[in-house]
Amino acid sequence: MSVSSSSRRDLLRLAAATAASAALPSLARAAQRPETYTSGEIVENGHHFFGSISRGLAEGLERANKQWGKPNAYILGQEAGGAFIGGVRYGEGTMFTRNAGQKRVYWQGPSIGFDAGADGDRTMMLVYNLPDVEAIYRRYAGVNGSAYLVGGLGFTALNNDDVIVMPVRSGVGARLGVALGYLKFTPDSTWNPF
């Protein structure tokens, strides 16, 4: 029995349609906009992550929520940085979303300014207006100010278009200064800060 060319085309179309329909649910999940978190949920997670600094975290979060609304993702991780006029920062962590799952992220970036010292930090980053989980992988620019000896808590706001990333750092080290820079988020670890 021979199969005509039109039957083969119909069979190929059916196979392609079946494959496409199987792939659509995973594509729809990947492009899904994460849902928001309440201030109480963020403060509770921050308390578990940072320990006893919840009061400072709650005050900073309230100010951020008044300006940008509720975060729809957050990242928990650790980072290290150092600077003498020019500096670098490297970090890694996990991004949490309410409805789009968890994602491992890495960040690195250069800075330049009146900045000197070194620090190691536990970092919680609040992410506002993230359209989908893949949108985290880009550069976010801003100004960072640090002033602590031994330890401290710091807030910074970085942005790229409408997406705001607000790192909250609780660190140890000695750091003093103000610097302009950016953080580049990547799905894999890299030593290149640019």
C-alpha cells in the first residue's frame, strides 16, 4: 500500500500540531506574570532570612511599596563586593515567585564613584513590575551608597524600564562611599562583571 504525498503532508501537519499543543502549556507558564506579595509576607521571609533586623526591613519596605506598589518576586542570596574608586560585586541566589516557580539567579556588576572597602552580604532583593520570570535576566542601573563598619543594613533601588530591583543588604565588612553602577542578572555564574 502506497501513501500519497498529500496524505504525508496531512500526517506531518497533524504531528506538528500535536507537538505544538504539547509545548504551549510550558510556554504559557514561562511567560506568566508573577503575582504580588504582601508586606507581611516579605517581612516574615526577611525575618527568617536576616534574623532580628525586621524593623528596619519593614520600614524600608513600606516606603518602597508606597512608591512602586507590591513586589511580584523576591530573591534571597548572598554576595560579596569590593571597591577602591572602581568596584565589583558578585552574588547568587534564588528568585521566588508566587505563581511562576523558583529560579536560580546570579548577578555581577561594576561600579565607579567615591567608594572604598569590602563587604560580604546576605541579600534580599525585592522585584517590582516583573512582566515574566525571564525578564530578570538583564542589567539594572542605579546609585549605591554605603556607610558601615563591621555591619549594617542598606537599601538601593535599581531599574530597567518599568522593572525595579531593590536590594536589601545586611552585611559585614567596612564600606564607605557613593557609587554609580549596575547589576547584570544571568542564569549561569560568570566572572565577567560587564
